[in-house]
Amino acid sequence: MTTLAILGVGKVGGEVAFLAALQGVADEMVLYDIAEPLLKAQVLDLHHAMPELPISTDPARIREADICVFTAGTPRNPAIRTRADLLTRNMPCAKDCSNHLSRFDGVLITVGNPMDLINHYLWKLTGLPRERCIGFGGQLDSARLLLDLKSKGIPGDAWVLGEHGEHQVPLFSRLARTVEIPVREQVLEHLRDSSMEVIRGKGATIFGPAAHIVRLIRAVARDENVLLPCSCIVEGEYGLQGCSIGLPARIGKEGFRCIGQWDLDPWEDERLQEAGRFLADLILRAHV
């Protein structure tokens, strides 16, 4: 019996709720949004699709959930260049939502941007163990990388670590063949703009994030013990401190069980350290 709570049921949150119900990942749901007409409409729409699914809109029940997905806040639009630019807008939202997480002892999945910083902020506000605070983003970035690699005829598994933003770190050392630096830089530049291609065309990224978020929910709900790229609160892993950052993490019912310690090549390690410094510095300056 898995209870899934979703804080923020807009485009992505609503799609996550629908896909989770459709795939049988959640046995019951708790949905919350400050926009009551939207919340009521999403619940009714879900009931029309899944009449037997129990859905509560009582925010007091969020603390009872096994998994809570934070998707609230202002989304990116073509005028917002980077996810980090959303920090001052979405920090108050995260703080307000953290009140509903008092005594919550499940797994928190942070989606709202800037995800890495908000994940670190919610970890501090809630007092949850770091293992139970997982930031979503690396799965989606990795899927976008895989698409680009396939278009270039480059085989192998795609992994993106680092910040879910401008300081992404695509891993080329785990591919089946050597990728030269100029090609790496070209891939990285395209990766940084891949979400904006969707946003400019339809206003928001929806299908991609929702599908991968539900994949992460399933890994927790079914205790899959699977390795996924997620943002984790670091305590010295890869020489990083004072931030939440995308790393390979083994995911199960407790959140992340461990962080994979991979050998990175110099190009990758340099960019991962840059990402860590950027995030830690932004956290300090923003007092999150």
C-alpha cells in the first residue's frame, strides 16, 4: 500500500498524478495546491479516469504519505534563462510547503526549480535524513543526452551528473568510444538548451519530466535498489560539501542507499567540482 502526496498539481504535478495512477504506482494519493479551482479540477479529472482511486486534498494527510513529490512553484518560461534564476521566486513557496511536511518520515522527491538548491533548502527545513531527500533532474538530463548521442552515432549509456542547470556534467568516460573535447563541448551546449527548445514551443516541459519522475517514484515504492542519477545532499562524496548535487545513487524504499563512487576523467571531474562550487556558493549567498 503506497500513499503518494504531490505538492503542486499544475502541468507536471498533474501529469505525475495521472501517470502514477495509470501505472499502478500509487494505491492512494494526497494532492495539494494553493490554487483551489485547479486542485478541484485535477482531482475530478483523475476520478473520471480512475474512479476507484482514493484521493485526499487534506494537507494534514501529507505527513502520512510514503512518498511526497514537491512540484510547486513558478516554472521556467522563455524569459527565464536559467533554473537558478527562479531561486528567489520559489524559495518562499518551498518554505510554505515545508509546513505540510512536519513529522513527515517518508521519501521527499524535489522537482521544483532550481531543484538542487530547493532540495537542499527543504532538507534543512524539514530535518529529514539526507537519504530521504532526493532531487529529480538527472534522469531527464540523461535521457536528453542519450537522444543527442544517438543522433551522432555514439553508442553507450548516457549519464548526466552535476547541477540540473547550466553546470550539467555529461559523462563521456562511460561510453563505448572516446569522445574528443570539441564534441563534448558541443554536446554540453546543446544539452543546456534542450529544455528551452520545448518551452519555447509549448510553454513547458511536461511529458519528459513526468515520465521520469514516475520512474523514480516506482523505484522508491517498489524498493528496486536501482542506480539512477539524482540530486543528493553530499557529505564528502567526490570531494563535495555543502550542497545537493546530481550523482549516481542507488534508490530504494529508504531513499538513496548509497552514492556510486565512479572514476571520472579530468574533463568530467573539473566540471563536477565547478558545479559543486557554484551550488555551494549560491546556497551560502541565498542563505538556504
